[in-house]
Amino acid sequence: MSNAMKMLQNLALLLLCLHCLPVQGSNQHERKPYVVYMGELPMTRTYVPQDHHHNLLATAIGDQQLARQYKIHSYGKSFNGFVAQLLPHEADKLLEDDSVVSVFPNTQNKLHTTRSWDFLGLPLKWNRHSKVESDIIVGVLDTGIWLDCPSFNDAGYGPAPVRWKGKCVTGSNFTRCNNKVIGAKYFNLQNAEVENMSPADEDGHGTHTSSTAAGVAVRGASVEGIGVGTARGGVAGARIAMYKVCWGPMGCSDMDLMAAFDEAIDDGVNVISVSLGGNPRKFFSDPIAIGGFHAMKRDIFTSCSAGNSGPSTMTVENVAPWLLTVAASNTDRLFTTFLHLANGYKAKGMSINTFTPGKKMYPLTSGALASNVIGDGYGNASACDHGTLSKEKVMGKIVYCLGEGSSDYTIKELGGAGTIIAVSDPSDFSTTTVVPGVHIDANTDGKTIDLYINSTKNAQAVIQKTISLRGPAPHVASFSSRGPQSITLNILKPDLTAPGVDILAGYSKLATLTGEPDDNRRNVFNILSGTSMACPHAAAAAAYVKSFHLDWSPAAIKSALMTTATPMRIIDRTAELGSGSGQINPVRALDPGLLYNISMDSYIAFLCKEGYNSSSIGILIGTKGFNCSSIDPPKGTDGINYPSMHIQIIPSNSSISAIFYRSVTNVGSGNSTYKAKVRAPKGLSIKVIPDTLSFGGLNQVLSFMVVLKGPPMPQDTNILSASLEWNDSIHSVRSPIVVYKPTL
Ligand SMILES: *[C@@H]1O[C@H](CO)[C@@H](O)[C@H](O)[C@H]1NC(C)=O
Ligand SMILES: *[C@@H]1O[C@H](CO)[C@@H](O)[C@H](O)[C@H]1NC(C)=O
Ligand SMILES: *[C@@H]1O[C@H](CO)[C@@H](O)[C@H](O)[C@H]1NC(C)=O
Ligand SMILES: *[C@@H]1O[C@H](CO)[C@@H](O)[C@H](O)[C@H]1NC(C)=O
Ligand SMILES: *[C@@H]1O[C@H](CO)[C@@H](O)[C@H](O)[C@H]1NC(C)=O
Ligand SMILES: *[C@@H]1O[C@H](CO)[C@@H](O)[C@H](O)[C@H]1NC(C)=O
Ligand SMILES: *[C@@H]1O[C@H](CO)[C@@H](O)[C@H](O)[C@H]1NC(C)=O
Ligand SMILES: *[C@@H]1O[C@H](CO)[C@@H](O)[C@H](O)[C@H]1NC(C)=O
Ligand SMILES: *[C@@H]1O[C@H](CO)[C@@H](O)[C@H](O)[C@H]1NC(C)=O
């Protein structure tokens, strides 16, 4: 950071503090929910979490009665901790206690809003372990579930696996579970006023993600005829358990997420899918990192969405190394909407337009011509800003609007017949419009249409219903969050990509297609985009691999998914910062050849290396008096046996120097010899030592190291992309190697 920038930042901080002084003063006396995280549950049989929590709280508050009043919830099924209404000094006091790992204020996280499985090469009739698959339970932390969506039809399913301890909590608009959706719970620890105090999905998001992961095949699924095909989950045989943690505009709170993990782990799920997130935080103050850690300890795989803040770099969320972080890529299906002008001109754009035109042609105007802004009035009529258009001039017409911010709602409100939204940087996914609508390129078709409107007395047009065409794929979606990450600098995140663009899956009849209250279209399927949609694809792929390899650890399954992924075509400067190892290939992941496994001890050594406090780690793993200096520190640049390799060059003018220590487990053929194949760009030398691995049997583990060297990166280069591939001529085990130089 330049000195000038530092000064600016300090100044901003100063101003900020001055502004918030009075507020801060009042904060000292206002109770807020805090999560008190206490790591692993003690093994002693006489331990009662509730009693311990109460005593701790009473000591911190200094009053037994108030402690009872201010405690909100005790965790204690899969890990230890509680939530309470605290004052800041009480939070500080609790942090000093020997049994507490961290104390953090409760914050809100947000959602990361059917051809995809065939596109991934996992057709419905593929080799499946049906019997085992039906024993797999996918837990989804989301907005709830709409059981009457046909994706959750349980015909042919036997009762839940015997180990299942979960429950079906019924309530408003949610009256039952079945043999497909075997559990459903909701968490609203804040006791906020909500639409349905039940696992019912008033949003549609949770129904979409859970049916993507494990919905049954439904033939002829579509959104009002668009995208017709068979909609199905990746592991159609598996069972679903919903943990509702998100409540409309409130979002999804830390404490509810922790509660959901606490119960899901104990209930007996095998895979957890979490399509939401918040700002990256240190692992022990991040509910998804904490929950995922305890899940991993019990051999439960956790898949998370990377976030929708792309294409900017440094936006990736859910980055803990024990989580799978999933970016979104597109499929070869492109929802296309045609627009015809009365003069014969045809333009092609994107949208999900469910409306069939009732007439051949409609009068056409533009926001600029339909303006009711007088002189220098507020708003931009060309962009069809709310309040800038004359109802008279819009009524019954299709309106041409310029700019990203244009809203089809304004046109609907004024009785318009449709809208053409012209954008200079067309997005790579389609959105559902509330009136007939299409997004087109402002610089090409947009200009032609605008000129036609200006130069024609009786301009007319019609917007056709959307059809699906084939398009180029895969590429990383523009909205998908990019690395590098800010928590553990030398681990590449996101890990891989899965389809997350224009995904057709189940939906809730409690929500409208666009989520707008005055939209009257309700459907049991909908087309949505987001890393939210990619995450359950990867969760299902993990469940699929698990159904063949029940004894593989979450790290082993993750390695299989990553090393067999298809590298993405690099079309923007962010390269692997957007796609990680590439797009998942579930079928190839069944037979990866080699695995980069990670044991609990290595995660602990890694946490020590990352500077986490010894006594905190001790509480986390339930070993009193644990001391990082008593174990061998992990070697190398990243200190963990990760299936990808990454270094951020800091300071950015230093030369490149990194060593990655790795070991791989042979799960391919008994006797096999793998040769290292390295691909490296100019300015980066990569040595693999040894460069041949000869295995004498299955499950043998062999080690190697990868040494990176190079001069400082040129001014105009931020990223060097390379790869290592172990090849025995049957398997190819690929790891991306990414060197990143932060911009000052
Ligand atoms: C949801 O519950 C409300 C209140 O009981 C009821 O009026 C409504 O019809 C229900 N919605 C659906 C789609 O069943
Ligand atoms: C109105 O919005 C369009 C599209 O964003 C922009 O090109 C134009 O400059 C804006 N006009 C005014 C007067 O702000
Ligand atoms: C059409 O007319 C509007 C309003 O006069 C003007 O803002 C716009 O630039 C014109 N467009 C073209 C392509 O001439
Ligand atoms: C990976 O490591 C875990 C934990 O150390 C171990 O249980 C498992 O057998 C190893 N191998 C595989 C293939 O998962
Ligand atoms: C670790 O954390 C505990 C509790 O917060 C604190 O008392 C101790 O000083 C910390 N140790 C180190 C080495 O930072
Ligand atoms: C860990 O061990 C080191 C070296 O033996 C010692 O200096 C340190 O105080 C110990 N830390 C804790 C938390 O026990
Ligand atoms: C790298 O940059 C720092 C800070 O700008 C400077 O002090 C240092 O001399 C530079 N080092 C080299 C090798 O250019
Ligand atoms: C593997 O090779 C060793 C020695 O080369 C041989 O003794 C052994 O029988 C082979 N095992 C298999 C499964 O081929
Ligand atoms: C690695 O092995 C595969 C067979 O799985 C082969 O098709 C491929 O060409 C090999 N790759 C390299 C880089 O040699």
C-alpha cells in the first residue's frame, strides 16, 4: 500500500471513529447476541453443557437470574458453545475463560443466489450404487423446502436409514416429511417474526438447492414451457434433510447456522451443502468454518458456495481448507430470447421470458421518448428510472431502456407491454422478467433499435417467448467470486467449479417466479443462477463418490473431485483464481488413481503454522494442555497436503521461491508407476523431486516435493498459471499451480 493510501485510510478511520463515538458509547450498554464457541465437547459422561454454559455466563454477568434470562441457546450435540445476549465487556470476560475458543458477535450471512448433470457426463442411467446411494443423506442448510415439488416424490423409497436420528418438525405450510425428505428443522434463535415458523420454503432457494443435490428425476420439467427436460438431482437415490437457517431479507444468522451444524452432524447426515456466506473471517469466528471443521472430524463432507461477488478478485468466501469451495460455471444451454422489429430486423438477447406474445406486433417507444421529466428533474428517463416515465406514453407499449440498472418492474407498473433492456456489458446468465422482456447488447442491436424508434413514426416490435439453444461452455460465470483469498494466503480458493448458470430445478409454490409479490406466476420449477446453484452440484458429486468409496475421508473425496476436474479455458486475467482445479467430473472422480489425503493431525499442525493459539487449538480438539511447540511444524510454503498449489508473492517485487511438500495415496492399480508432467510458463521453473513414483501396492503412500523458482514477476503480470500432472497412462492426477502477485 502506498503511503498516500495509508494516510487516506487512517484519515477515513479517524473520521469513522469521530462519527461513531456517541453510537459506540451507547453500544457499551446495549445487549447483543454473541456466539461463545467452546470447541470439542468434553468426553466426561457427567458433563452437562447447559449447566457449564450457565455458570460461565453467570460469572461473566455477575448474576444468576440475568444469566438465565440472557442465554439464548446451548450447542452441545456435536460441539460445545452457546449464544447469549451480552455486553461487550462480558464478551471479553468470557473470552478469558480456559474453556472458550472464541466469542464473536452474531452477524447475518446471505444466500448466494436440467441439463446440467448430462452436461457433466453423469447421465441418469450411469453406473450407480443404488443400494448404497439410498443410504446417503445430504443435509442442506438453506431457506427451507417445499415438499410438494415433484422432485421430492418418495415413491419406491424405503424408510430412512436406521442410523438416522433427525426429526421432521412441522408447522405453518409444512405438515409432513416423507421417505425422500427424511428430516426438516428450522432455526430462528433470534425469535424474529417470520412468515412461516416451520421448515416451509417461502423463498424457493432451498427447494432449488436440495432438488439439485438429490431430487428424483422428473420428466417434462420446465418453467412455463421453457427448458423442458428431465430435472433431477446428482444423487437421485440419496435422502435429503433440510435445516432452515435463512429467513427472507433478514438473511441467515451465525447462531442459527451453528445450531444447524450442531444438529445435522449429530443427526447423521453424510454430506452438507451450504449455499450462503458472509465476509471471510478467522476460522474460529466463522460459523461455517467451525461447523465444517466438526463435520470433517466426523467424516462428513461440507460443500460451500464461493460467493457471487465476481469478477473482482479477492472476493471468495468460505475458504477454510476442510471445506470444498465451489465456483459457478455455465453449461452448454443458453436461454435465448428473440426480438423482431416491424421492419424485419431480428435481434437476439438473453432472459427468461415466459410470456407468449398475444399479438403480432406491439407499439415500441424508448424511455427517452416516454419521459415525463421536465427540465433538470430527477432521474434518468433513458434508463427508465422509477418515476421518470409517463404512464400515458408507456401503456400498452414495449419500452427500450438503456443501462444495467433498468427495471422491468417500472414498465409493468405503468402498464407497458414489454421491455428491451440494453446493456453495454451483457451478462452471462438470464434473469426472469415480470413483463415480456429481453436483455440485449447496447452497442450493437441497441443502437439499431434506438435509431429505428427515433426514425420511424409507427415503430413496432414483438418479444418472443424464450427458447433454449446450445452455447459455448464451460466458462466461469462473471458473478462467481474470485480468489485470491485473504485468510490463508497460500491455499488456492475456490477449489473447483460446477454448473451454476441458468439451472432448472425445484421451486416453492410459496414464492413467485421472480420473488416479487405482484408477480402471479408460481411454479414447482424455476431457473436460477448463482454459486448457490453450483454448491449442491458439488455436494452431490461428493455423495456420488462416497457411495462407491464409503471409507474415503472428506479430504480424500475432495482430492478425487479436484484432481480429476477438467481445467477451464482461461478467458480472463483471473484464470484459476476463478475456477481452481476446473469443472467437476463426477464419473472420473470415482477412479482418481492417487489421493492427496489430509489427517486430523495435519489440520492441527496447519492451524499451529497459521498462528492460531495453542490453547485454543487444544479446546478445539478436546486435548487440554495441547502445545503447538510439542509437534513438528509442517514443512513448506502452505504446510498442508492440499490437492492444488498456490503462493502469493509478498512483497510483490521479491523473486519467486516456494516448496510444496506432498504425499499421495495409491488407490488406482496395485503396482503402478506415475511420472510427473509439468506445464510451466516462461519465468517460472518447477522441479518435482522425485519425478517418478513407483507404487508396489494399493493404499501405499509416497511423498514428493515441488520446488518453484523464478525472478520477480514483471510489472504487468499478476498471475502465472502452471500445473503438475501425475500420469500412469491410465490415470491423470492434475493439480493447478498458481503464483499470484498482489497489486499494490
Ligand atoms: C400457506 O399457509 C397459509 C396460512 O395458513 C395459507 O393461507 C396458504 O394457502 C398456504 N399456502 C399454500 C401454497 O399452501
Ligand atoms: C442515463 O443512463 C444511461 C445508461 O446508464 C447513461 O448512458 C446516460 O448517460 C444517463 N444519462 C444521464 C443524463 O445521466
Ligand atoms: C434517440 O432519441 C433520443 C431522444 O431524443 C436520444 O437521446 C437518443 O440518443 C437517440 N438515439 C439514437 C441512436 O439516435
Ligand atoms: C485418509 O486419512 C484418513 C484420516 O487419517 C484415514 O481414515 C483414511 O483411511 C485415509 N485414506 C483415505 C483413502 O481416505
Ligand atoms: C491464547 O489464548 C488464551 C485465551 O484467550 C490467552 O490467555 C493466551 O495468552 C493466548 N496465548 C498466546 C500464546 O497468545
Ligand atoms: C508451549 O511450550 C513452549 C516451549 O516448551 C512454552 O514456552 C510455552 O509456554 C508453552 N505454551 C503453552 C500454552 O503451554
Ligand atoms: C521492493 O520494494 C520495496 C518497497 O517498495 C523496496 O524497499 C525494495 O527495495 C524493493 N526490492 C527490490 C529487490 O526491488
Ligand atoms: C507388484 O510387484 C511386485 C514386485 O515387482 C511383485 O512381487 C508383486 O506380485 C506385484 N503385485 C501385483 C499385484 O501385481
Ligand atoms: C496421461 O494419461 C492419459 C490416459 O489417462 C493420456 O491420455 C494422456 O495423454 C496422458 N497425459 C500426458 C500429459 O501424458
